[in-house]
Amino acid sequence: MSSSHQHPLKFAGVLIAIGIVFGDIGTSPLYVFTAITGGNNFEEQLVLGSLSCIFWTLLSIATFKYIILALNADNQGEGGIFALYALLKKRRVKWVYLPALIGCATLLADGFITPSISISSAVEGLNTIYPDLPTMPIVMTIIVLLFLIQQFGTAFIGKIFGPVMVSWFLFLGILGFIQLSKNPMVLKAINPWYALDFLTNYPQGFWVLGAVFLCTTGAEALYSDLGHCGKQNIRVAWIFVGSMLLLNYFGQAAFLLNDNIEKVNLVSVFYSTVPTSWVPFAIGLATLSTIIASQALITGVFTLMNEAIKLKLWTNLKVKYPSTSQGQVYVPFINYFLMAGCLLVILIFKKSTAMEASYGLAITIDMLMTSILLGFLLLLKYPKRKPFYIGIFAVLMSIEFVFFVSNLGKLKHGGWFSLLLASAFLTLLFLYYKARKLRARITEYIPMSDVAPLIQAIKADDKIPFDATNLVYPTRSISPLKLDSTIYYSLFKKRPKKAGIIWFLHLEIITEPWGVNYTVNEIIDKSCYFVKLSLGFKEDHKIEYMMRKIHDHLVDQKEIAGESVFEPVRGKIDEVDFQFVVINTRVAMDNIITAGQMISIKAYRFIKSTGLKAAADFGLDETNVKVEFIPINVTEKIDTTLNEVYQDYGDNVKRKKFKMPK
């Protein structure tokens, strides 16, 4: 299903897109020119050159790369770097996992920093009115409240934030138009010559690009939030948003080059363009808008991690769907993990000015990874246009690489923090990926034709006691023709399991919000069945209740007797017993494991411990679940030669006599 089908173009959809997607990139006028000029350097070459860079950066990266190219590369309506990974994986491109993991790690790192710096920079504007007011407690309170409301979903948030962001962008446009009308000569910065002259001739011009890049932080949300809003709504919203942003940037430049205005050590270029009587209103609106800037990133991270879970690049976490759209997700663990990280950043850096150096570096890496995957996908998809796409992405990646190098100048001033976070996340993602590759080497499935005769033999043996009347194994097999090798081990290689009926249950989550459907395949008449249970993504996982309903339906159809296998209670209780067996795997002790593989396995176990338990993963009530640990082979087994030094096979064989010591 395409995103356009999920989210048709509507006024409400555009309004929600403005509220969800554009917060981060939309609040960049608050600090970009202040970072470029330092509040005291207003040379014409610097102002016009950096303005030209801003114009062409927004045009090339935000508009052309993300709005025009990336939004067409959706994976069943979902966007983001993992959508590209999934599309390339289908084409059997082996190396794509690495840029995808790097992109995910850098976006997670930015999730710690963006809300912290955005909200801090706005709230600290209160110090222009109340110089002694402590802003840290206010910032931390806003952060906590922001993450607490995530559970209500992006549609709820978008309805509240949409009108606020529309007001913010209109305010930006009005401020820009007022200043631009006083000094329209800055429009000549549209000419790219000013950008080239600035980069080649202005002293330290190249390193100023690190500040220029701040104008496009948040552009990744234009793609990663595709599943929340739909590409048509995002594209129409960008026409309005992009126009207001450019109008404000040109207005700020016009203000800085207006000789009729006195400018000395400006604390904020943006607030300096605001009429004095409007300042309190501007601070309030800016604070609300930076809260929404954080929202754009948070929803993007939710989407990113949901895709990672689906692609088995991260352990299963609880995912909630606050609305009837599967694109709108809420991941509680990630939500509170990000909240804790943001609070930590605020406690470490305290002021937004101290956070600036760590801002932007991780996102340049994420953008480069997106370009690599997007470019390669388009080359494979349109081979006849190969020269065109090679040329386009050579230019785009050159621009992004230049921004990356310029941002390296921030490393010693705070950029190390975002790089450290990204490296830690990448290490965990990579080790988890390698551990799953190890696990994939085992034989995953056994033909059901090998399973059925053993089940019949065990049931026919009166010496083996019953485990339960109904024994249910959740299985990842989607076919009644094969069974997980781990379940095979549990049934036969440990103490053989015996039950009145053995059920193999496959749980499937469908793309519709509501509905419960099932199919039953008979493996052995009245003894073994394969059930495929399909649930809408908003349905509660009341698996035991549903299995009992399926059981009762088969009883009504005279397919099964529905009686307990335990004679003392047979016919004396209303319901027969059910037991669910959930399998956890452990690497067998007789595997030859290298140090690197051992580290991967330990990282895998740590990450799994943060996710859902196996019972919760299948939606089972733990009070009626038996968890078993099954050994698996992920590498070669130990092969050691044993030398026999003494034999005793009977009286006809010579043997060495053994005497007990005195």
C-alpha cells in the first residue's frame, strides 16, 4: 500500500504534516545567522555568501533530495533509511546493512541533542526580559511533558501543533518581508556566485559552513515521517514552509546589511529583527515551536525503530498504534530512553550555547548514508538513467561531504559527544546484527512429515505421562508443512512431550487496524493442528482466549472431543486445560566460538533483555506459560579426539588388572 493511499491529500493532512514534520527545520532561523555572524560580524561578503549557501542548501538537500527524490522511494508507505535498506535488501544487495546501521545510530544520537538544544535556545530567550531567571528547570519540565504526551499519538499532537506551526511560519514570513522590503538588494544572493566567492575567498569561510548547515537539520524528518503524513501532504506543506523560511532568512540578511540600523553585539539576530513590542509574543511562539521541533525528531525515531524491529535489526519492543493508521507508532521504551538522554544532555551542557558544537555533526553522517542508499536504489531501479543519477548524486554527496568536513571543526568543542553517542549505538546495532547472522546458520525448520509420526508414536505409548490436554507452541513458521527446529527439539530431544492435542500457532499482524481471522490445518486427526491467527494491529493479543474459542468451535463441529486427558477431572470441570510452551534459545556449550563471536552473543543477550519477553512477544499471559531454553549451534562444534587407555568388554578380552591402593 502506498503512502498516498494511506494519507490522501487533504487540508487536515497538510495541517498535521506542518505540525509533525517541519518543526526542526522550521525553527532553524532562531540561531543560524547568530551562529554564522557570532552576533558581531556583519561584513557583506559573509552575510551574502552565507545567505547564498543557505538558499542553495535548502534547494538542493531539503527540496530536491528529500521532497522530490526520497519521498518516491517508500516501502509500503514508510520512509526513512530503513525503508531504503528494505528495498535494497529485496534486490539482494549484501552491503546495505552497514550504511543503514550507521544512519540509524546517528539519528538516535541526534535524538538526544535536538530536543535539548531547541527547547533550551527558545526558553533562554526569557533571559532577555528576566536576566536572573534560571531556565534549566523550565527546560527539563517541558522535556518531561513533551515525552509524556507521545502516548496520545501524532494525529493528536498534529491537531494541536499544526495551527501553532502555521502561526510560526506566518510570523517568520511577516518578519522577513518587513526587513526585506527595507533592503531588497540581498535578493542578489540567489546567484550561486556569491556562495562560491564566499567559500573560496572569505577567510575561514569553509568552516562557517558548519553553522550554515544548521539551516537544514531536520530535513531527514521530511522523509522518515512519510508514514505519518503521506508524501502529497508533505510536498504541499513544504511549498508554504520553504517559502516562509527563505523569506525570513533573506529578511535577517537584509537587516544585517541595512546601514540605517545600529547593530552592536547582537545576542540574537532573529530577536533583533522583531519589533520591541512583539518580543514577548515572539518568545512564547518560539518556545512552542521549538517544542514542536523536538516532536519532528521524536516521531522520526519511533518510525525508525519500528522499521528496525520489523527488519530484525533490533529486538522486539512493545509498539503501540495510537490511531487507526499503522504509520503512526509509539514505542514506550524508546520514548523514555530518549527522555532520559535529553535530560542527561541538559544536565551536562546546561546552556544551549554549550550544546551548539555537538549539533549537526551526526546528521551530516546520516544524510550521507541516506544518499548512498537512495542513489544506489535509483541506479538499480532505472538502469537506463544511470549517467543522470550518477551525476546528480555525485553533486549531492559532494555537498554533504563538504558539510561533514566543515562540521569536524566542532569535534573538540562538543562534537565529540554526538560522535561518542553514535559510536555506542552503532556498536550495539552492529553486534546485534552479527549475532543474528550467527543464529541464522542453524537449520531453522524441520519438515512436518518428519514430525507427525513421532507425535503419533509418543501419544500411543501409555508409559509416557500427559503434559496437558492442549499443548500450544507459538511458531514462527508460516506454513503447516514445516516446524521450527527449536520446537522439534523441545518435543522430542528432551523428555518427549505428550498431550491430548498439540497445537502449532502462528501469529500474524495485518495492516488493517481491526479484525481477527484464523485458519486451521489438520496435521494429525484429533491430535495435532496448525493454526494461523491474523490480528489487526490495534487488536489486543488475548491469545489464550482466542485459542479456547477456536478449540470450542472445533468441538461444536465434532472435529475434536474437547475432553480432558486427566481422568479424575474429566467431565467435572467447565474448561479443559491449556499450556503454552515458549522457546528461548542459547548457544550450545560445544560450539567453537571466537572472542568476537562471544562479544556479539553477549551484546545480543543484553539487547534482548531490553525488549519483550518471549511470552509477551507472542501476546501470552505468563501465568499459563512454560518457558524452555533450547541449545542451538551457531558455529562448528568442538571436535576433540579421545584416547581410550583402558578397556573392559568382558571375560574373553584381555584387560589390564586394576588394584585398589592400600
